[in-house]
Amino acid sequence: MLPFARVSIIGLGLIGSSIARAVRQHMPTVQLTGHDGDPAVRHRAREIDLVDDIADTPGAAVTDADLVILCVPVGAMGPVAEAIAPELPADAIVSDVGSSKAGVAAALAAALPGATIIPAHPVAGTENSGPDAGFASLFHGRWCILTPPEGASEAAVARLAAFWEGLGAKVETMDARHHDLVLAVTSHLPHLIAYTIVGTASDLEEVTQSEVIKYSAGGFRDFTRIAASDPTMWRDVFIANKDAVLEMLQRFSEDITALQRAIRWGDGDTLFELFTRTRAIRRSIIEQGQDDARPDFGRSHD
């Protein structure tokens, strides 16, 4: 038995369109309704038949839904939740896909008092965006973290977990603030570093007579892929999760200082020990199925 019969997706970018395609593939009888704040995106979603019905307003998209998933930047969660509040069915479950959770949970709770809210974060994505960027296998073998508030309905949590498992994801449940600290290390800080390195390279372009881009090696190209991610989404993530990000950034700054000292004094043992430890972490990620040696997680987008 399917956990939901009628799903509404608000925001039809990479994650929203991937959810739509995954539902169509794995749960073909589910009725899908979608909305996006950008008229051009709504038009394109209709052209590619992304969902069964495209609504022109957020409220119209949720009138019959038993699951509503907000796939908008975290800074927009509160206003979008306010927009759907008058039309939201009393028994609907509201969730999201935001990369920070404590702030999102608070915004949704304030906008939707009395609603069943189970925040979620599918830890998956690419640097691309828009309704054409999604693909049904995006969540296969990846983690989706649920951060239910204290006192949340166990039945609602179980239904949402079953939904994500049905799309091929592995589900974990944790406290929202703990999630934000973990993701500050594994996602937010790496993106901040990538944006910084690519920005520095851009500043040096004139100095090096365009040789930075011309001779870009694999490491720099990897950073540019991450730094090509949606700027609105990541602006909102850093603001929403600023405490955890600043805490991790301070730790990173201290580690950089230690590395700087090792390089200055020719301390090869310290460098070798660090590089050996980080190499082992890469192997562990591959062994746990969270990546492999092939590009883009070895996935076909067909």
C-alpha cells in the first residue's frame, strides 16, 4: 500500500522535478500536483508533462494533497508556508527538502500552527537546477534525513520514511540541530570553500593572463562544479545555518593555520599523516556506497 495518494510539490527545480520523476517511476498511481513561483518554470513543467497538474498558486496546488513537499530555498519556506496555509487540508503532512533544518522547522511551525510538519533533507543533488535538471534515480542509495519535532506523530514519520524509501533512499532520523551541525561539516563548509577558491581564481585571472582557467587541473575543476550550485539556495543555507557554519569555519581556520605551519617548517611527517588519514576517509565513503570512482556517482540520467 502506498503511503500517500496525492502529493503536492512546491518548487520544481532539481530536487522537486527529481521527486516528481521518481514518484512517476516508483509510484505511478500517485496523483502529482506541482507549483513554482516562476511562470517560466510552470510553463516548462507543463511542456515536459512533469506532473499531472500545474497550479498557478501555491494554495491551489495543495487543496487535495495528503503530502506537501516544499522544494524552495530555505529562506522562502516561511512565506510559501503562509501562502498554502488557507488551503492546506487538516490531515495533510507538510515536509520540505532544505539543507538546514532547525530554522526551517521553526518557520514552518510559525506559519502552519496545528499542521503535521515533518522536515526532511534528501542528501543528494547536482550543480544543475531547473525542471529539466531532475532525474528519477537521484535519490537511489542516498540518505534522506528526517528531523521530526518533539512529540511528532510516529505514524506520520513512518509514512514519510516509507515514501522516501519508495523513491530508493535510505532514511535516518535525527534532531534538527544535530543535523545542522553534521551538514555544516559535510556539505556547507565544502561549498563555502569551493566558492572561495573559485572566487580567488577569478580575481587572479587578470594577473595570470587567463592561465588559471586554461590550465585548470582536476582538483580545481571539481571545485568549480560545486561552486556552480544554485546561488539563491546556498545564500539562504549559509544565513539559516550560520551558527553551525561559523563554528566549523573556526575549526577549519585553525586546521589551515596548522597546515601552514607544517609547510613553512618542512614538517613532512605532519603532512603525510594528514594525507594518509584523509585518503582513508575517501575509501570509507566509497565502501559505504556514498560515491564511487565514476563521475556523478556512476549514475545514468536516462
